[in-house]
Amino acid sequence: MQYLVDFLENKEVQTCQIYEHLKCSPDELNFLKMMTKEYVIGNVDIVVSDILIKLFGDKNYAHLKHLSVVKELIEQGWIVQNSFLNSKIVDVSNLELLNSSVTLSSAFLKLLEEGTLEVVLPDVTPYADHLEYLKDQFYRIELYQKFTQTKHGATESSPSLGRLKNKLELLESRISERLKVTQNDIIVESIFKENELNPKEQLIFLALLKEEYAGEFESLRDMNTLISLISMDDYEKIKNRSLLEEGSKLIENMIIDYDEMLSTFGGVTRSFFISEEILQKIMHPNKEKKSKKIKLDMLIGEQELFELIDPKTNLDDVILHPKTKEVLDNLLKQIDKSVVKLLREWGIKERRSGIDAKVILYGPPGTGKTMTALSLAKSMKKRVLSFDCSKILSKYVGESEKNVRNIFDTYKELCKKTKSEPLLLLNEADQFLSARSTDSGASADKMHNQMQNIFLEQIERFDGLLIATTNLLETIDPAFSRRFDYKIAFEKPDFAQRVLLWKKLLPDNAPYEEGFDVEK
């Protein structure tokens, strides 16, 4: 505390050790000295008039002539006016300051403690990992927050703003220099390059990431706070709103998302956050699948409707007719993420809709429909929620219809809780898809038709990946057939495919009869 003691005890304040940093007039220095004396004895918030009267007296209102001293010290950032209003100091009259409360700024207190305001920059060394990189970037966000708070009450020429600008420029330059000599991949920088984010979009992303790591009050999630962080004035605030609106790159590319909620005053506010997939990629690059798997496994264990399957095979493991294989390959291409992204850009798909497809696999039993469904899921890196359609029928009136709704409601609930989108597999769905009865007299037929109508409605509203398997396409109700995007036929394997099946299934090391040949 040598600088503090020196400042208080030095009779000639102009000769104190921190004088060169202050750049103040004698009256301003004396005001600061008096406030510092009050501060060290426990008086933090001080009324301006009290200090002025102690320094200059109130005879002939002498203290009023020195109100400009207070205004200048606020402008320089050495003291702070305690006010609920965010008026710029240039717009505040001198008399408004007379009975206001002021306190020493954090910058001045730091100067008293350390004797300097110079930024301690990291050495120009390669980043060891992304956490070291984020430490610098989060400090940068903190400086931007201070800059945002300071600019509300200061002019553009304010020394306090100038000091913060200088700190930011030095830090940003140092981060850039360290990135140039870093050989290992920094995940956040890769995301910036991959999505071609501009500097302001990068700042928004980093601010939200800081909240994910260390946010306590979540103030940086607020739309207005984020816009203020990247804007110098009101005009820029209006211009920069587009960076957080629908159709913006950050939202369109599903890098960030938002929740809408009612504010205290009855309006609707947006709270932004980084999407789960991106966040897991940054925080736990090697644990993403495992963490989701555990959560989904736990929820599946709490219900009896679905069976959770982790596919083991991909399409290359399934022996299929060449035409069927070609259709499936085309299906995978059409539901690829890059294609979906392009459809969003063109306005064909809504921004919040993900990959969706409704597929019927039909053909005789034993032709590989279920295995193909699981292999499709594996190729799309999806887990499978399988439903046994025989469980749907109930002898109780209205129970079957309730069960149909429960399938889709439970699926949506699981997706929401796990923030994942597993493939929904409806195995042996003949009873769902068969033609509806025209006999209006039988109560059983009425119940069956009602169940199918509900199923038809749920299929229409379903958003995601759904595969239904059935043995006979001829019996499918035309209304259902129209709701499915793809209808893929499975035929019994011909001779060439049977040979491939035997070769794939027969073990290499098993003892065979001499001269044994699969093709014969």
C-alpha cells in the first residue's frame, strides 16, 4: 500500500508517485486526496457538497465555483457518480452534482494499490489448449463490459474510455499474435472460420460462451446487453439488432438459439444461449456422445413404451438389391445436414426445423427391413427408439387411441429432455397403416378407424426421423401412403444376394466339407 500512503501523506500532491498517471489540476488532486481520506476510514459514498465545503469553504458560496472539479474527475474516470440514471456526464449540469453521491472508481483504487494502470499482457507464446485461449478471450469480454458501462456516462474523448480502448487494442493484438504461433487446433477459432463469423458475431459468441462457463447472473444472455456490447452508439444498436434476429448467420447456422419469456414488466424478452451441439463440441469434445447416451438411457429406464437401440451396423453391412441400395443412398444424401442448411437459406424449411423424413420400408418378412432401419440410423449417427406396434391395441374403449397419442407425446418429451433427436422406429406397423373400414356398424371397426385417424394426425404433425416397417404395401390406406416421403420396397434376395449373405454369415474358421463351395 505504499502508493496509497504516499498519496495521503505527501504534502505536495504533485510530487506523489502516481501523479504522472492522474494528469489532474491541483484542485482535482486535493479533491481526490480528501475523498481517499474518507474512504480509508470507512466512508465510501460521499456527498459532493461535503467535500467541496471542507476544501473551499461556503463563504460567499465559494464551494459552488468548484463544481467543475467534480465533473472533470468523473469525466476522467477517477470518481463515479452514484445514480440510477445513465445520463452522460456532459448532459449533467453542475448543480445536479452538488448534492449527489460519489465514490472512488475501481480504476483509481487499482492505481493507489499497484501504482500503475498498465495492462499485464500474456507472453507471445503458443496457446497450450483452448482453455488458455478462452482465458484471454473472457478477459477481453470483461473489458468490453467495462467499456460498455463507461461509455454510457462519458464522452468519446473521455480519458477513461481512452484507457479502456488502449487496453482492448493491446489485448486483441496479443491474442492475434499468440494465435499465429499456435500449431494445435483451437476449437472456437475453427467454429469462427467454418461459419465465416465477422468480428461482432464472434464477440456475441464469446460473450455467451463466457456465460456458459462462469455466468452467475446471466446478464450477457439478454438481447439488449449483447447489442450494447458490440455497439458504439444508438445508430449501431439499431443496425446490429439484425445479428440476433431470425435469419441471422448465428441463428440460421444453429450456433446459438434463444428462449422467449415474459419480462417483469409484461413484455417478451429473448434469452440467448449456445446450442447444445456446439457447446458440447467445445467443453467436452470427446464426451459428447457418452453424456447424451447416459441421459437418454436413464429416461428410457423410467418408461415401458420404447426400447432404446444403439445400431451396430451401417448400410454397407446389409445385403440389398442394387436398386434398393441406390434409393437408400439417395435418401441419406437428401437428409444430409448440408442439404437441410441450404433449404433453410432458400426459405423452403423453417429455421427451427431439423432433419425430418417419414419412410415406409415394405416387403416380405426376413428381407432386412428392420436391419436396414437400424443401419440408416447408424449412418445418420442417430440412436433408435423402437416401438412394438402390437402393444398399441387394448380391449378397453378409448385406450388404443390414447396409446397412439402417447407414442408421439413420449417421443417429443424424450427429445426435449435429452436435447437429442433419435430415430423413431415403428416395427410391424400393419395395423396402423391398413385401409380403414367402410363398415360403419361394427363398434370394433369404428374404434380401429378412430385410432387410425389419430395416427394419421400425429404423422402429419411429426417433425423428425420416422421409419415404419410393414409386410404388405397393398393393404396400406392411401391417406397414410401420401404422408410418407419415401416408400422403399424390399424383395426376396436373388441368387447373387443369397451367395453374398452366406459368405457374410458363414464363419471363416469353421470346418467345411472338402470341396465345399457356397455358389454351388
